[in-house]
Amino acid sequence: MAPRFFVETLGCPKNAVDSDKVVASLLADGLTPTDQAEDADLIVVNTCAFVEAARQESIDAALSLADVKRPDARLVVTGCMAERYGTELADALPEADAVVGFAGEGSLSSVVLRGRKPTGVRDLLELARPAPSLPWAYVKVAEGCDRACAFCAIPSFRGKQRSRTIDSIEAEVRALVDGGVGEIVLVAQDLAWYGRDIGAPGSLAPLLHRLDGLASRGLTRVRLLYLYPSEVRDPLLSTMLGLPTVVPYFDLSL
């Protein structure tokens, strides 16, 4: 029987996308999913480190899963806490068999298949994701952030913004729509900043036009999550108000 895995996700929609891609990578490595942590050979906790309450929730989740896992199962802690605290977290959480961030070429499955502790997990941004099981999906268009807001530490461990190409985003959305997804929610740390790091400022509006072209395949709604107020202006505004698939809803950080 193939090894089984269980993934627990804490935090924001961007983490949900990361977990989707972790699941896809584990499936590709030959593992099978289970809904019961106590039945899993590999338990993955995708943590959040945004505020103290989120960090405590992540630790509590890891400890709870350590209590229910089988003695021969492996517990891996990854995500934002692993990125931000690394060795410090590993020392404070001996219950975990590995604490690894999303940076490098390692595979989570190596912990259970080969007994190795990866020093980092492969970059998830362009990895495939499993077939959708819901009629809506988050799609991450960029990783990291170029801003230095006093209330947010994410750039310190997720790095500078890295935007995906419009072609790669459209391909992911097309696959999701063909799999039955009708509503797409675009996410990034600073969504309206999309494209600036690749020399294409203002690229969010052209991206929305491309995605609107998928309406004929079954895409009915596109929502935008995490817009920085200073960048919400034309041509983005007129595009949001003019395309039938784009919901004129503004999620702003204030």
C-alpha cells in the first residue's frame, strides 16, 4: 500500500494555494491522501506566522497532530513559521521530524519514503495542483512583496515579489475551469503590484482581460483579494467595472 498523507492548513488563502500544490507534489510522488491524521504516514502542517494568535494556533495544531499520529509516522512543519523561524522553531518543537520552508529543491515525501530531512521544499509557485473538488479556487499570481510595511514581516521570509507570467496564470485558470471551477479568486501579497518586478507594471488589467476570455469555457466570476489602495486606479478600475466576469469588489489593506 502506498504511504498516506494528511495536510493541515493554517492562515490565509495564499497558504491554501500552497497546500494545494503540496498535495499535488505528494500525489505525484506516489503518496495517497487520507482525511484522518491518525491513519497517515506523513502529516504536513502548513503554518501561519502573521500575528501572534496565528503563530500560537500553528504550534497548537502541530502539537495536537503529534499527539494523534502513529509512532512510525512523520510530522513535517512547513509554511510561514518554518520560513521565518527555521532552526529556532525546530529546536522548540522536537515533536516535528522536520521543519522546512518553501525554498529549495527538496520534497516532503522524502521524509517518509527515504527517511531524509529536506533542507527546503521545492518552490511551489509554478507547480501543478490537483483536480479541483470545489466550484471555486484561489489562484496565486505572485509570491513575496516589495513593500516594507511596519505591521508585516512577510517580505523578510517570503522575499521580494516574484510575479508569474500571464501565460502561466491563464493556463492554471483554464485547467481549473475545465475541471469544473466557475469562480476564481486571484491572490498575492500585493495583488495590484503584480507585474512590476518583471518590468510590466499595470499588468493586472491585461491579466483580467485574458481571464475574461475564458468565460466561454465556463468561468463566471473573477475576484481580487489583497489590493493595496495606492494602486487601485485606472486602468485597473475601468477594467474591473467593464468586464462581465470581474466582480467589482475591493479588498483593501487599510
